[in-house]
Amino acid sequence: MILISFDIDGTLEEGDPPGVLTMDFVREVKGHGFLVGSCSDRPISAQRAMWERHGIEVDFTVSKHMLEDVKADFEAEVYYHIGDREDLDKRPAEKAGFEFLWPHEATDRPWSEGT
Amino acid sequence: MSTENAPQSMYRSREGLGVWEHRGKVAAVGIGHGPTSRRWDGEADTSLGAISLIALRRAIEDAGVNPEDIDGLVMDERTTTGAFWPRGQELPWDVINAYNTTDAPLDGITQLSAEWILKNMPELTGNKFTIYGPGCMSNAIVVAAQAIGDGLAHTCLVLKAWHNLPGRYYQSGPNADDAIPGTPALRSLWGAPACYGTAIQFAEYCRKYGKNHDMMAPFISNSRRNGLKFPEGYWAQHRPEEITPEDYKAARWIAKPANLFDNDIPIMCSAAYLFTTAERARHLKQKPVYILGHASSRGQGRSFVPTLDEVEAECASSGRKLLEAAGITVDDVSFENLYDGFPQFHQFHMEGIRYRGVQPGEALDFYQTDISISGPNPVSPSGGNIGSGRSRFWMHTDCIQQIQRRAGERQVTGVEPVIGVSGGPMPTGGNFTCWSATPDY
């Protein structure tokens, strides 16, 4: 099982500023059976509302500092966090034991082939 | 032309000065806001100067005043606390030259002089008085009120604008240097996030009175809820997101015990008011909102961060000064719009004036009661900076609109909006105004 955590602002097309990852991309990786969710500074209620607006059922919505909780709550072989900030995404993700990807690296990856 | 900062003699910063000599003789009659955005997109028609011209012209139109009759302009030249033009980055000459310029190339982009405004508003043919009320709208308001009362102008525009640039706030300009002279080196260069001083005061407050951070949640939710009813606000326009108590409690710490939602979002925005004499106000389009009094705080902390004791003493003094100037008691106040950016300031200001009898240490318990716009004790009906972004002026616009009954969805319904108080920013340094529906309350 693969788990992917998405930052929103600067990462997803819905972000402020918009990022390069489309909602279709999220649907695509979810279609592979991955666990997906968001880890953002946006209010959790706003994260949930965003996913509902796009008709995407996610497995978790958490605040930025809660990746360790996500790891504790979900069993997966590999954990990824995709974000756009060195200080607020990359470093905390790696500290929490996640693999980190910049948004453009995520789009280049052959997800259908697994990890 | 050179515009100076207002002299200290224009401020009422001591107790015992009595009722303001111009009580009820100055009125707000017009409001104008420019477009609000997160950051400047580099275009001429969205620049700081452009949105300020829009705000000023909207205020004039709202008041129904002939621009030729305006003889005063009070504003703040500084338009940021943390967004500076990057050193070495080419100046945006196409934008600069789209307007009439001054000697400062970035005038109208990262600063805003009275000279720039007058050069770009040729319709203000009658202006003969300009002065700066530095820091924020709270300052400009008291200066404008005093100027009109003193007869330095009879019809005066009051302007405050904020720019924001791409990149991270507080991490450019002097903060990007290797050295800063004086104590700012400790605060800005090697220091903690901007909210840390307030967080220290709030931590001490919680220890002293046995309160906790979670007790701020109703205030934050209420503020954002009210802000989402402010059509000019950032969150209402761009990201209509509530902050539920659950959201608030789950946010990450910035400087514990101040979390992400204890900080306001820097934005680009501009607001203008039109003030005039009570006599002239009677003949204008909008219901006049009279200024009963103003007061200023000029507290001197003994150390790097004011202590809780200093904050509480200064806020209590500010409250007494404002009520004394206005010639009212706190029981006369219908609603309060005291500053909230950082929101952990708010209880200090509110307790200082003893709004609804709330004493030091009681505000967080008060927040657990009905503080909504429909209740008997509206707290920050504007939503403040938490509700609409960092402007330091939503509170003033709201006071005027509430009393004029033009606050739309934010209109308070649990009280008669007769007298409102607004002001800030800092607990130990700010300017406060008392607004009234009648000149002789």
C-alpha cells in the first residue's frame, strides 16, 4: 500500500497560489488504490470542503504538523508527502518518516508501477 | 511639498485631559475600499497607488462631496511592516510611469506619499492640508479628527493602504541583511516570529488567571464568521473558509501559545474615509457618524517585550482616557471593535476598557458566552484582521457602518448601534476612537 499526503497551497491547482497538481492527478493516484489525503495549513474543515467540492473521498485531512499522526494511523509500505516548501513540507515530512516529492516530481513519476 | 508626521500635541495620550474639546463636532460621512488581494500581481491597475485612488474616489462618492471642496488629506506613508522591494530587483518602470511620479521611484508601489496622491488626483483642487498619521488607520483617524476640530481642514480624506509582494513576509528588506543596528537585531534578525511577544504575554495571562489557549477558540470562530460577512475582506472574497473550534485547536504552533490562526494574513488593501465638520455633515448623503473622543497610548515598556503587568496597566489607562475624552461611561458602549491582529491583543484591549464590565482575567470566560452580532454583547463585529486580513482598518469601517446601519449581513441585531469603540494596534502603543450616532450623546 502507498499513502500520499498532499499539501494544498502552491501544490494543488486549488491552492493559493495554485500548484501544478490537478484534481485529476489526485483521482488518478487514488484510482491505483492508494491512500490519499491532505496535510495543509488550511483549516481542516476547509480541506474537507475542498475534497467534497471535487467529489474526491480522501482518507485523511490533517494540519501541517500532523504527518506523524497520519503515519501512526495508517499502515502503508511507503509514505509520500508532496509539497512546495522546504521548511514547511520537506523537512517535517522527512522527520516524520515520509518520502518527499516536489509537485513536479510527483507528476513525472510512473505511479501505476507502484513505488 | 513635504508632508510631516503629526506632532504629539495632536494626540491625547495622558489621563486627566477631560472631555475632548471637539466632542461631537467631527463626523465620518464617507467610506471607500479598494480591491483586496493577497499579493500584488505586478500590474499598474492593481498597484498600491491604483487601489488607493479607487478607495479615495469611492469615499468621496459615498459621501456625496464635491472633490473641489476637500481641503485636507491625512494618511500613512508606510504601507508595510514586512514586504520590501528586493535589493537588486529591477524597478517596475512601466508601472511607475503609468502614474505621475515623485522623487521616490517606488512611491505608489511600496510606499505612498501624500504628494503622490495629490499628483494623481487632479480633482482635489482645494487641498491645502496634508499630514501623516503614521502606523495605521487608527492613528490617521485621530489626527484627522483633531485637525478638523482644530480648524486645520473642514473636509478631509483619511487613507490607509497596505501593499504585499510575492515572497515571504518579514523575510526581506533589513531582515535579509547580515546586520541591523540596535535592538531590532534581536527582534528581527535573530529573533522569533512576530507574534512571540504577544504569545509570552498571553502565556503569562493564562498562568495568572488559570486560563488556556483553547478558550480563544470562540473568539477566533466568531471573528472569521463576521469577517466572511465583510464583502471587502480577503477571506470573503478569495477563500471563504470558516475556522471552527476544531480547526483552531488543531493548528500548528507558531510561537506557543500562539498558533497559526492566532496570526493574521498579510494582504494588499486600501481604505479611505471622508471626515468633515458636524455642521457640513448634516447636508451630505450619508448619516453622519460623530466622533465623541479619541485617545492614544504611548506606553514605555521597561524591557524588550512589555510584561503582562505593563500591558494591563496601559490598556486600562487607554480605556479610561477614551471614555474620559468621549464623556461617557463604558455602559454607554453598544459594541466594541478593538484590535485583534494578533488576536491575543484583543482581550487586553477589551478588558482595558472594561467592555460589559469584563475585568482583567475574565475575557476568555466572556468569549464562552454569546459574543455574536445577534447577541447582547457583540465582540469584534467587524471580524477584524482575523476575519478579513491584515489591514488594521476593518474595525473602523465597521463602527461607522454599524452606526449608519449599513453593515449588511454584519449588522448587529442584539443591541442598538449607538456608540462603538475601535482602535489599536499595540496594547502599549495605539490610538482609539469613540464613534456615536448623535453629536451630543
